[in-house]
Amino acid sequence: MRILGIDPGIATVGFGFVDQTCGCALRPVQYGAITTEAGLPLATRLVQINRDLEELIETFRPDVLSVEELFFNTNITTGIAVAHGRGIILYTAEKLGVPIFEYTPSQVKQAVVGYGKAEKRQVMDMTRRLLKLNCIPRPDDAADALALAICHARSATSLLRQNPLAKPTV
């Protein structure tokens, strides 16, 4: 299964493609960021994100897309801009028939580090280790996108997901 992780934004959209083979083995395929120029009209930036994401999806053919759910901190203006970018990401994936899975930041931290309140640097270092990379991916948005792909890989193989009637044992 090829997973496309996306860290949504408007100025920078992190992306990371990860192949999951033999159950749980993970292999990085490609990662980086879609960037848009500050000062351009919002609509122009959204069209660029759409075009660049379409090209990435057509080139790397992911089976699923894993995207971060929005988390509003203190700056609502930034959150609204990110929401616009996230909307274009969801639209593009749906338009191209790529199934979408959404995860909260704490779900990503739990899946990658094993602790839902892990620090960003811990998530980035574990992402590097799990994908057997020499260094932490840059920009940070790309590392976050790879962590989202790892989160989906680990969530998609969960016995609870495979059997929704299964109950955890104590």
C-alpha cells in the first residue's frame, strides 16, 4: 500500500509518500513540500496547491491519503488560512478518487512515538528512525507529512480497524 501523508497549510504543504510492505515494513518513497509565494491572492495559492498535488498524485499513485485534522491554537487567522489549504487538499484527493483518512495531532504522536503528548522533536526523530533515514526530513512540514503516513500505516493494520466489532482486552 502506498500512503500519501499531507501536513496541510497555505504557504507550505508538507507531503510524504511511504510504501507499506509485508504487513508493517515501511519504505519512504518521496517527500518534500508544496510552497506558495507570499503576497499572491489566496485563490491563486489554492489553485497552485491543487495543481501541484494533482501532479504528485498522478506521478506517485497513492492508495490512500492521510491528512491532519485541523487544530486551532491561538492564531485564528492562521487557522483559517490552513483550513482553506486543507479544503483544497480534500477536494483534490476526492476528485482523483484517493480515499482520505484524517488524524488528530495526538493520534499521530501516539502512533509514531507511543505517547499522545510527545514533543515535536520526538516525533521527527522517531519518523527518521522508523523510515531508516540518515537525517530528519526537511522542511519540518515534510517530516510531519511522513509521520502522518506512518500513523495511517499503523492504524490501518490495527486489529480493531480490521474488525470493528473487536473489543480491547484488559
